[in-house]
Amino acid sequence: MSDNSEARIATADALTLLLHNQHAICAAIEEVTKWLSENGVEIVAANAIGAMQTLDRNAQDITGAIMRLRHL
């Protein structure tokens, strides 16, 4: 295996771990958002939903980068 291939694999592995962390953060924000909504803090809940949407968009791009690295 060439050094370049090993570097791509290591990068893809690191991105995969970051993606898993991103999913965990999104799940935590979702739980807090639910609590905020149930307790009358809709404005803050709406802001949290916006943050989750950003995490989702970025997760899609990270997934694409991982797939490109693994298929080069």
C-alpha cells in the first residue's frame, strides 16, 4: 500500500469518527430542543433546530468526502 493510500484511509477513518461525534451532538441537541419546546421556550428551540439543520447539511458533505477518499 502506498503512503498516499494509507494517508487517505487514515483521513477517512478520522472523518468517520468526527461524523459519529456530529451525529451524537445532533441527537443531544434534539433532546434539548424537545425539552425546550415542552417547557415554553420556543425561540430557543427554533435556534436549536437551526443548529441541527447545519449539522445535517455538514454531515452529508462529510459523508461525501469520506466516500471519495475511500474510493480513490
